[in-house]
Amino acid sequence: MDRVKTGISGLDEMLNGGIPAGRHVALYGGPGTGKTSFCFEYLYRGAKMGENGLYISLEETPDDIFENMKTTFPLFTDTAQLAAEKKLEVVKPNQIDLENVANLLEDRIASNNIKRAVIDSATMIRLTFKSDTEYRQTLFEFLSLLRNLDVTSLTTLEASTAKRDEMKFDIEHFVMDGIINLYNLDREDRRVRALEIMKMRGTDHSREMVPFKVTPSGIKVYVGEKVF
Ligand SMILES: Nc1ncnc2c1ncn2[C@@H]1O[C@H](COP(=O)(O)OP(=O)(O)OP(=O)(O)O)[C@@H](O)[C@H]1O
Ligand SMILES: [Mg+2]
């Protein structure tokens, strides 16, 4: 089976080599848990490996994303170059509906051979639906469409809490191929970032909750280490 290496230190090991190619994974986490940073590094590492990436940002402008990521990852010194070469595209659609996002994806895949995609965040899209049933149906159709495209994607989902025991299952958890949960945990006098792979169709994977850090040279996932 083909796998797409995220390139994020430690994460591919947890995934037994990477995300199964063509799958669509949700990154689920509370505010500030590192969703955007994960997505950006996924595309950055891909671009460096020769796989073009498209970042569909539904809230922040491309300038915001590049500026924020410059402070988060100061050692990614070639992002502007990769962007200029269209290996790392960041776009903010005018409309936030799924049809528009799907069209944008199809267009960029056809014209720029996009292999990795990010949608940040699906929570914005959900707000445009009147009912959960309608949203679930449309999301399902959207994923069917994505499955016909040769792309491996990450979609962020905003959890209303950063606490593990308060997280609940949402519609997206059932339709997505994989779920990675990001946490910002209280540990006595400090906060600890942690993640776990909750599900990943098509591959075995680690089920441990492990700590991670956002460092200037990229995210480091500490496989085999305990959060406590
Ligand atoms: N230069 C930096 N060094 C270390 N940590 C940083 C740096 N810049 C940002 N961070 C941390 O990263 C967090 C934001 O990460 P990110 O934007 O990836 O999270 P997010 O889950 O996308 O947030 P949001 O819910 O706002 O979309 C900040 O809250 C901050 O703690
Ligand atoms: Mg974000």
C-alpha cells in the first residue's frame, strides 16, 4: 500500500509509515492545540519531497497563515520560495460552501498536480448548514468526490474543549477515514501538548497518547514517551 509520509517527526512512526495514500484525515482539537501548525508542516514537508500542496484556509488569509507560520517555524526558511514555485499554495475561498471548496480542489489538482490538501477548518463549513442531517449528507458526498481525486488530505475540526474526557464524537468522526486528536492538557503547573491517533482506516497504528512539542524546526512527536 502507498503511504504519504507526513514528514512530521515521530508521527509517521506512529502511523507505521504514513497516512495511507488517498485517505482523508481529521485533525480534531480545541483552540490553540496546534491544528494549523500540523497542517502547514504536512504541506511544507510534502513540498520539500516534491509533492505539491494546497492549503484551503476558511478563516485566516494566506498572508496571516504565512506570517503566523513564520513565527511558529522560523527555521522553515524556504516557505516563500516554495510558495513562489506553487509547491505550497495557500488560498482563502470567497465562499465557504463545500461545493465551492470541491471545485477549487478539482481545479488546483488538475492545473497544479496537487497531492496534499488541507481544509482549515470544516467547522466553518458546518456553520453554513441549517441541519445536521443536511450537513452529514453533503459531507458524505464531498468525501466521495475527494476519493475520486488523487489527493491525501487533512481537515481540521474545532473541538469546544482541549480536555480529553470532555471530547465527544461528532458527525465528521464517522465519515472521515482517520482521526488524530490534539490536546493541551493541564499537568499541575504547566500545559502539555499531546496527541493520539484515534482511528486510521487502512493501517495499523499506535494507540498511545504521546506528548508533542512545536519547535522552531518543526513539530516533534515523542513516540514511546508518557504524557504524565
Ligand atoms: N513561535 C512559537 N513558539 C512556540 N509556540 C508557538 C509559537 N507560535 C505559536 N505557538 C503556539 O502555537 C499555538 C497555535 O498553534 P496553531 O495556530 O497551530 O493552533 P490551532 O489549533 O490552529 O489554533 P486555532 O484554534 O486558533 O486555530 C499557539 O497557541 C502557541 O501556543
Ligand atoms: Mg488554526
